[in-house]
Amino acid sequence: MSSVGLFLNTRIEDSGILQRVGNLGLTPVRYLSKGRDVRIEIDRHNDVTSIHHVKSYHRNGYRHSSRTAAGFTSSSKSHLKTVAAIVLLIPGLLLSVCKLLSYVFAASRRDHALVKEHFTPINRTIGSEDAQVGRTPALSNALDREWHKPLNQKTHAIVVYGDQDFNFDADPGMLRFNPQKIVLIGARAVNSHRHTLTDEMGSSRKWITKDYYAHPEQAPVTLDEILNAPQPQRQSNSGKLSHVFYQMQALAAF
């Protein structure tokens, strides 16, 4: 998300008076443009312990909550609110000058930088070529550590370097990150009589699988090739991109 997008379309809880007035004026923008509320939690030493976000307005209202903080919920939508947002859009933008003035203060600039980092997707790597994951508990624990990192950044890809003999069936905790890509190198997700990772992917109708175990010669050459590969659109004609699940014995460049 760009700095301008963050300025116009996000509201940080418990911010200073100038930000509060500016964000009040920008309420119509957030309502009409799928804006987000952000909560920055700090400890008594003023260190950031966690950052969460949720849609400012959602059709389910308070029943829609943040993925990382269940008590952090959205406000409701209605026809009356939509009309009000349209009518007050231009007058509200005039109040946004107050939010701009708040950036004179270091705390506002720091919060803006933290929120920008929070919304910047990252790649999460579990294991390495030299230290491969070999058991499900180790993979689950590593994913838990990633889940509890304070910035709660969005996830572009989860990359797992696994032992060639490491097979698992149930989701060890990857889908909660809502990654755009999952890359298993060495490890393999298999089907069993239980509800499996691939079952969950199939039921969501947003995942496609690229399994190179049967044809290892067709596997991508480098990890960068996978991470930078474009994602095809979903068949549902929703305009959204498919999430991609890769499985391979090894990268050809190993």
C-alpha cells in the first residue's frame, strides 16, 4: 500500500487529536474505499508488541473481526451510511488537513512507518537447504513463531525446506496466514482418511496446485522464479487471483 493510500484509507486507534479530527473527515473515504482501522499495541517500555487491522466497515458489522485480534471488529454498513458518505466526501477531505499537520510530530511519522510495514507482504521461510524440517511438530512450531511476530505482516509466500522423507496430511498452520503461494521443497502434503491440507485448499476454491514430483525435470529452476511468477485469475470470474501451491523434490538449481 502506498503512503498516500495509507494516509487516506487507514485510521490508527488512539492517535493524537489532529489525527482523530483528520480521520473523522476521512471517514467517507474509508467507507467507500474499503478502508481499514489499525490497532498498535505497545508495552510499558513503549515497544510495539503487536499490530492488527480490520476493515473499517463491513456488511457483517461487529461480527466481522480481525484475523489476528478477535475483539477488534468492523462497523456496519447501510444505505443511509452510503448516502451520507457520498454527501460528506468533499467536506470531509477538507478536514484531512488536520491529519497532514499531525505528521509534524515524530510519533505520527513512526506510526505511519509501522503501519506501512505491517501492510507490506513478506515471504516466510521455514528451514533451509542445510537445515531441513523433518517432522510436523517442528513445522507447526516454526509457523507459530511466525504467526506471533509483532508486526503481523501480510504473507506473500510460505516456503518450506523439508526432508525428502517428510510427508504430512493436515494443515500444520499455513492457511491461517492466507498466503498467495505455498512452496514445499522436499516435504510433501499427502492425502489420508483425515481432513487434509489439500482438502481445505479444494473447499476454498481459490487454490491451484503445481505438483512437480511426477515430473521433476519441469520444476522451476530457482525460488525467485516461483516467487515472482504471475498468479492466474480464478475460474470464478471474480477478478481475483488464484493462490498457488507448489510441491517439488528440489529446485533444479540446487
